[in-house]
Amino acid sequence: MKKLKYDEVGYWSEVKLDIIKEYATSYTTIMSAQRNPSFTYIYVDAFAGAGQHVSRETGEFIPGSPLNALDIEKPFHEYHFIDLNEQKIEALERFAGQRSDVFTYHEDCNEILPARILPRAKYDEYRRALCILDPYGLHLNWKVVEIAGRMKSVEVFLNFPVMDINRNVLKHDLTKVDERQIERMNAFWGDESWREVAYVKSKQMSFFNEEEKEKTTNKALEEGFRKRLMEVAGFEYVPEPMPMRNKRNSIVYYLYFASPKPVAANIVQRIFKKYSMRKDD
């Protein structure tokens, strides 16, 4: 069998892991104080990986989001880890050992989340969920996000892969973009309204006297998606996302947080502010 290759992660990916761990710790602290004995809260990682990564900075192993979640002082009632890579799921199962509160899935999160996992967090059954949606690129379907938002019981951290989008979709001439890339973007955004956000009418006129369109900025795309999380998915509280950068200081993705609760958004805003002040020395 082919040897498992652990993902290498850079500085800002390590920051992301710290952010999620810190919020998960606050989340379970608050949730564990609920007096209703039926109250249940679960942790869901849709692109869980192998449980640990290799730090690009040090070359050493560092815990991924699943291991961080399993290690917090006040645990979740259930952990649901999903990945399409069978070897990574097997690695997670070794880490989990005989724990009865850990469930692993070698499946497509776009199918299993709405069908089997998110229904475990129904609001009227006093069940809640913290869901990590951290794809490497445009591998997440909008329907998952929208279902989570409408449930009013689910909070999400979501990776918006702006580098993948800029590299493969948002060309200056959309007619030259591979149709498969357009389909990926439509699935991630939920429809084709991203075109209205990503392009604006040019002040110049074409040879045929038709209005041309110019590509907008990452900031415009970020604001458009944030608005969509609130107005279409129905999340009431979506703080401004935190940009995650590479060594050249280019934004690779935006880390969004979305929740039905104001206290959750306030906590994440403080965490985002804290980590945005850290420097990559």
C-alpha cells in the first residue's frame, strides 16, 4: 500500500489551526454550562485530513484540527471526521482508538453532511454543531452552507479559496475559462451571481460599442460572499473574515466564521484580532 503523505502547512495555516482550537475551547466551555440534560453539541470536520500535518517552518509534526478538537479540556459529545482519502481516514481511526464518541467517514462531505450528519444537530432537539469547512480549493457545495445556515443550530468556520478562484476562474476574459472551472465556481457560490460581484462595467467601450467588464478586487469578492452568507444562507452573524497569506503576502484564502449567535461572533472577532497582530518572523 502507498505510504501516507502528510500535508505540509505554512505559517498562516498554523495560525488557522490555533484560531479554531481557541474558539472550540470557548465553545465547549459555554455549551457545557447548559443545564438541560438533553443538550448535545457535536464537532464536524468536513475535510479532516490525517489528523496531523508537517510544519513547513520546522519540519515537525503538528496536530491538525481533529486532534486539537479531541484534546480540548471540555470535550464535545460527538466528533465527525470526513475525508475522501481512505489513508487519512485510517490514520484518524488510529488516533481515535476505541473512543465511542468518534465517527469517521470515507465519503464526500457534500453528500454525507446534508444527508446524515447535519440532521444530528436539529435545533428543536437541543442539539448544536461546530462545523469546520476547510477545503483545499473549490471543493465545497453551497447547499451544505445554506442548509447549515437555515438550521440555526450550526456554526461554521469556512475557507474561501480566493487564490484558486483567481487562478482558475476569474480571468479578465471569461470566455477563455474552462467550463469545468465555471461549474466548480457555480457549485461553491450556489449560482452565477458571483459574476456580478467579480466583474464591473468598464468605463471604456469596445470596438463594437458594447460595454466591457473589468475584474474587481479580492475585497469586493470577500464582501460579496459575506453578504451571501447572511442574506442567502441565513447566518445572522458573520464577522469580517481573516485573510490568510503566503510568504509573498498574497492572500491565499479568507477564513470566515458564521453563526446564529452574537456572542459567538464577538468571541471570534476578538480571536481574529488577536491573531492578525501576530507577525511571521
